[in-house]
Amino acid sequence: MDLIPAFLLAKCVRLAARLRGGGSAFPGLVLLKMVPDVLSRKLSNLPLGVIFVTGSNGKSTTTSMLASLLRAHGLAVFTNPAGGNLPQGLASALVGQATPWGRLRADIAVLEVDEAYGHQIAELVNPDWVLLTNVQVDQLNRFGEPENVYRMLHDLAARANTGVVLNAGDANLSVMGRSLVDQGVRVETVAIAPEATASAAHGLVSAPLFFEGEALDNLSPLATLTSMGNAQASISFGETSVEVTLPAPGLHYGVDAALALAMAQVVSEGTIATVDIERAFSHGEPVYGRGETISYRGRDFALTMMKNLPSLQVNLDALEGPLERVWVAVDEGTPDPSWIYDVDLGPIDHVDVISGSKALQWAMFLEYRGIAYGQIVEDTAEAMRVLTAMPHDTAQPVHAIVNYEVMMVIRRLAGYKELEGRR
């Protein structure tokens, strides 16, 4: 089918979806139905190619940071909003960023790619570079053991036209890197200094090493995360060291920043200026739902994503107590939340409201831990009204631990219709 009528129709669908306050992936489904090879047709011939960003955690933030760095370097970047990492999400991003006639003004594509769909997306548009964040214990209902994720990432990385950039501080990725080098794949690495790792109570929360093999220990890293301080990270590359501002406190954000900077060094062939690096990070904001603070009826809510054990743990490690108001909201988007029994709740010594269909499981967990909780309010909107009405003695936001599905409901109730974070 011709691209012009397809994009015009998809644009109309997008407008209708935005007016009703949702449906971010639906325009992409419409476009793919009409033009199944649209991703290949629009992205395969970009001057600087296509980068896939994938891994268990950190994909959204790393993608956002990398896009900001490349834009600060003067490049036109096509990227997908956080969370839109399936084929329909990529196509929806095309609908949003291309003209009504299907023209895409971009030098390079930086795509967050779901690890389970990497092979399928690579069939539509093959990556020039693959950026790997980590291999961690993830959603058991989707992936089972981390070794399955390892295999998915390895197979995707082996498809890269040019090469791979990976986090060598992750033991599984280090072994994977050695395997890829032995297959003739170009591999570049990012190192994490022990001092940086020690800044978080539980370190990087990496998965156990599932495969025997030689680690990738004889390559000079493109970048090294040397130290962390709250929402500041020190990163060295070559003879240069920069201090960057992170979107939120936490070691994991520092690792994401080092990976993004290393990839930007590759794309720019080492010419990205320090002033551009600092400017890109100074303007960075949390990716939606990941350390993001939103406002609802005059009260701020700080969102902490409950995606999987490692993700929740590193975010809890970054919190500083005491916390005045705490809310836990989890629904059927997390089919089996039993893994929370392995979480160290850190500064959380009480929970004011528990909501969602998994509220009773959380209440039982808190009872087991001896942590007091207040009301159980299953409906998300009612829970937000209850929390907004509660008195508060400090300027702290309500600290909300939420899964992805509830987070989307919260943002919609607060009037945030776009994934990029704007009302």
C-alpha cells in the first residue's frame, strides 16, 4: 500500500486516541496492518543506522539518555516513547514523528526493544548496533529463568550489522561478550568501578551466572562509571572525566548513563563535546513511571516501578527515609507478586494505603515483615483521593510503589495523556 494514505489514516487514528485519553499503540497497529514492512522502509536507510537498546532493566532510561546525547551532538534522532518497545509501539512512534505524508526526518534511530520481541523486530529492521544493559531475574510469567533472556539477547546481538556495546559489570553479559567476540562480532564495553557498585546497598542485583565461560576481561572499556553521589555520577572515557546529573538518585541510573555515553562515543566517533554531554544530562527528566513525580489535585506522587525484583530493589535502595506517606498499588498486571518476599524494603517502615487486586497479597507480606499498614482501598482513583486528603507535615511527595498497569491509570487520572510525560 502507498505510504501517504496509510500515514494519513494512522494520524487520524492517533488524534482520535489522544482525544479519548489513551490507545497509544493502536495507531501503530493500524499502520502495520496497512503497510507491514513500514519499519524497514522508513528506518533501514537512515544515514547513521539503527541502534537497538535492550536488556532486562534500564532500557527506557538508557534509550532516553542516548537520544538526548545524540541530539545535543546535533543529530536528528528517531526514537520510541518509553514502554512502546513492541512492533506496534515502534510503528506508533513513526506515526507520531513522521509527517502526514510519511516523511521521517532523522539521521539515526535509537529504539528501545523488548527482549522477547527483539528477533521479531529485527526481522522488520535489522540493527546496526545493539546496546545491552543487563541480564537480571525478570518476570517469571514471561521469561522463566534468566538463562532464557540470555539466549534471546545473545541471538539478537549476533545479528548486529556493526557491533555490540554491553555492560561488562554484568557477569552474564561479560560471558556473552566473549562468546560474541569468538563469533567475530565487534564488542565494546562499559565498566563499573567497585566504588560505584558499593554506593548501593545491594549493588547491581545481577542474575546468577548461568553459563560457564570465559569473561570478557581483556578489552579497554569505552566508558567507566567511577563513582556515584545521590543523583550525580562520575564517568570517565579516554582521558576525560565528566560529572553528570541523573534523572533520579540510584546506581542503576549511573550505569544507564555510562552505557548511553559509550554508545554516543561510538556514533560520534569520539567527537561529542563535554559541554554537549553535560547539557544533555542537565536537561534529562525521569522516563515516565521511573522515578517520575506527577501532580494530582495539588499533591505530588513519586512513582517507583514494581516491574521485577532487581528493578524494585535498586529503586528502594535509592530512597532516603523517613518517608511520610507510602502507597502500594498493584493489580493483575503482576500475576504472581510472591517475589516481593525477597525484597529488602529499606526505609519503608509503614504503608498508608494498599490498593489494586493484589492488595491482600501485599497486606500479608507486610504483616509477615511486621510493617504497619493503613487502609486497603482497591480502586486506584479512590486511593488517590484518600491519599490526597491525608494531612502531611513535610513537602515530601506520596511515595507510590506501582506496577506498570496501575502506573498508566495513575498518569491518566492525573491528566498525563502522553508517554513523554506532558499533560
